[in-house]
Amino acid sequence: MEWLVFVPLAAMALITAVLVIVLRNPVYCALSLIGTFFALSGIYLLLQAQFIAVVQVIVYAGAIMVLFLFVVMLLDLGHELPAWLQRDRSRLLLGIGVIALLFIELAIPIGSRTSHGPQGPYTSELVGAVGNTQLVGRLLFTDFLIPFEITSIILLIAIIGAMVLARR
Amino acid sequence: MPEGAFFVIMVTKIVVVFGLMLLSVTYLTWLERKVIGDIQVRLGPMRVGPHGLLQPIADGLKLLFKEEIVPQAADRMLYLLAPALALIPAFISFAVIPFGDQVRLFGQSIDLVIADVNIGLLYVFGVASLGVYGIVLGGWASNNKYALLGGLRASAQMISYELSLGLSVVGVVMLSQSLSLVQIVDTQARVWFIVLQPIGFLIFLICAVAETNRAPFDLPEAETELVAGFHVEYSSMKFAMFFMAEYANMITVSAMATTLFLGGWRGPWLPPVVWFLVKLYLFIFLFIWLRGTLPRFRYDQLMRFGWKVLLPVALVNIMITAVFVALR
């Protein structure tokens, strides 16, 4: 039953992800990326992580990609790649090499099943009983409080940095 | 409840809500023209049917039979897709809004909400944040400078006001301890949240007008500067779809304001569904009233107001609410 939903979502995520780098028109690339985010959000729903699924749509598809599109449209990037990015044998080989490395890196843990470790405390029964949002919130403000706060400070620094650079 | 009955009830609810939504969208055009007419001491539509009541149907038929024009330099695929992208989010966000109490019909108890999702509030925000794509892509795909400017304005405006919109309802979530719209209505059984969250309500209302791109926040389609903005190249039914999306968004946002701050379907004497509709149309009337009264913002005013006034006030509101919730 789960497969009926998972396989189309996974296929959609893969196809749109490939389209992001294959398509020539930057607007279509951005739209494909939105498609990827949607598929991922669906997979989060399958994992009963409703909060993360919706936040994925609100933050990535609804806000960040709108800004991407905004910039792409404002710059009017045209449809042709610049000359230095045109097809080049050595670059192609390098790309294939990197993809192969990544593939091996992913295949080893999946093949050896090291990902099937002992079960953690947050089973789907617990998540269902307490509520997904409540659990994420509680964890963020107890066990992960320091990483959470450090992240917000880093983001603040990035914002100030962008402001300083823009004022120059 | 047997599986079959559940299925039949579900489909019936969807069809009824969708049908009523379409009907309301059609007749909102009539209501808007009548109310604006009254504000400007005119009669509004009077010719088709008594008091122009058949005018929306005449308009709809006219739009269906108009010639479809696709500009030669337009990006054909996105140009055709954009109106649908605007329309779909406008309609599907109503799925989680409760419009009445449980009723008993044919021996079955039926919840008057299509789907009570535990993250209902976030679902509405997620869907609403996608509405901007129809406008932005419509503006870009038309390959017209005015349309592009309208689309860009829409994206900047909707992102800026979405933040304050989201923050304005955090207070409500803190008080009700839930993101489910059904539970938010339940916690308002004694006091409506408009009493406990007056600042949150005001910010929500302002941002809601901005999110629906209606006057005084109708910069994406400012007639006097951008001709008609993002939909200038659209004709026939595709043009109508953009307008249907705008009116449907108006209904959804009004329903959200009702649910979050005015106790949803709760009220004395009258049946719940009637209360819901009364409150809903109160907000819709307010939307039309605003359009008939206020002049349009300037672009820099719009941005300054959103970022430097609404956002800090919304944050302070959350802080005050947090102190009260902690002390309780």
C-alpha cells in the first residue's frame, strides 16, 4: 500500500531533480526544483512527519523558490549558457567521476544495512500519540537547544553581513 | 461507520463545498459591483435580471465565448499553466476549515469540515504561499514589461506580508495549544480570540488584504501605472480564472479570520452554519468596503509598512502573549 504512494513520489523527486540541471531555461529549472520539494514533502508525509512536510512547502516552495524566481526573472538570464560553460570533454569526465563516487558512498550503507540500527525512542506510535509538531518543538527547546540557538545566531550574522555588503 | 458511507459522505462534502465556493465566487462579482456602486452613489448592474442578479451568469457566458489569445512571444506552456496555478491553491485551502458543528443526518454523525488535519493551520499557510506562483509565472510568461513588473511586485509583496501573517496567528496557536482548526474553534467556546488577541487580529486582517492583492494593496495590478499588471495579456476564460482565484482567496482568508479570531461557527440562537456564513460575509463586505474607500499604497510605503511596522509589532505581540500564557 505504501509503495503505491512512495514509488510515484520517489520517481517524481528523481525526475524533477535531474530536470533542474538538464533544462536550459533557468525559470524552468527553478520550477523543477519546486517539483522536487513537493515530492520530498510527500515522502515526509509518508514518514508521518507532517510538520516537516508542511514546513518544507512553506519555507522552500513558498518562500525561498519565490525569491529564486524573482532574481532569475529580474536578471533575465537568457536561454544560452555562456561560452566557458559549453560542452567540454574533461568536465564531463570529472562530473561522471563525482557521480560514481557519490553513488558508491550511498550504495555501501544501503547494501550493508548499517542503517538498520537499534530503534530510537521516537516510534511512530509515540509521534502519533503526542503529536508531531509538539514533539519537534519540545526537542528543539530541550535536547537541541544549543544547536538551535547557534543556528539562529549564524543566520543573524549572515543577514548583517549581507546588509553590510549591500551598503558598500 | 462503514467504509462505503464514509466515502459517500466525504465526496458529498467536497462537492457541496466546491459548488458553493464556485457559486459564491460568481456572485461576489455582483456583490462587489453593487456595494462599490452604492459607495459611489450609482446603482451598479441593473439591466440583466431584477437588480442585475443574472449579470454574473451573462458575464461568465461572455468570457467563455471570447477569443483566446496567446501572445506570439509568450512562453506558451507556462502562459497556459499560470491561471490554473493561481486557481487551484485558492480553492483547496478551504478543505481544513470547519464550517459547522457535528450534525446527525440519516443516523450518521457528520463533522462539518472536509478534513480535520492536525496541522490544519500550517496546511492553509502552505497552500496560500503557493498562490503567488500563478501570478509571478503569468507575469513572466506573457513576455510583457508591464506584466513582468506586476509579477515581480506580487512576489515581493506576498513574501513580505506572509511573514507578518504567520507571526500574527502564533498568539492564537499559543492560546489554543493546537494547530488543528477544529480545536482552535473549540477553545473559543467561552471567549473569542479577537478579545484576547486584538493586535494579532489587526495584523492578520491587514496582511490578509495584502496577501489577496486587493486594494489598498493591489500594486501587482495597479491600473494607473501597470495597465493591469500581471494579467494584461490574458483574455477570455484564462483572464476570468485569475479573477476567480482572487475572489476565492478572499473567501478563504475571510473564513480563516472567522475561524481564528471570531470563534468560527460558534454563536447563540442561530444554527452554526448560518453563524459561519454571517461572519464570513462580514469580512467579505469589509474587503469590498476597503476597496471603495482607500487609495493605493506607494511601493516604498508598502515595503516600509510591512517590514518596519507590522513585523516588529507582531513579534512584540507574541512576546506579550507568551508572558501571559506562562503566568497562567
